[in-house]
Amino acid sequence: MLEHDGTMRFTELIDAVPGLSKRLLTERLTELETAGLVDRHVSTERPVAVSYALTPTGAALDATFRELRAWLEHQPA
């Protein structure tokens, strides 16, 4: 998702993936941030907004993830 859209707010990510719970998204984003694949930015404005973007390392994996996604889409269910 982020590879196509650059920086996205948490609410935009939730809306982009139907059926995804806030808890699961939070857990996965934390894992990706810990792995150095995603940067988290918290605005100092009110209301506070949290946004995420790929790090250079995460962006470097973009082509790999696209190929994996394409392969998965062609696998029998």
C-alpha cells in the first residue's frame, strides 16, 4: 500500500484494507518499524495525526513484494 501512495495516515491505511482491525494494523506497523522498513511520524499539531512511510530499505524491497503479490494472485485457492 505505502509503495504506491508514499506517506499514509493510520486512518487511510485502515480504510484501504477492508476487514483489517486497528489492533492488527498497529501490531504489523510496529513490527515493520522495528525491522527498519517503515518510518512512523507523529505530528505536533492538534489533532495529532500519525503517518507512515517506507524507509529506503522498505522501498528497496518494493519490486520483490510486487513479484510475490503477482505470484500469489496466480496460485489456486
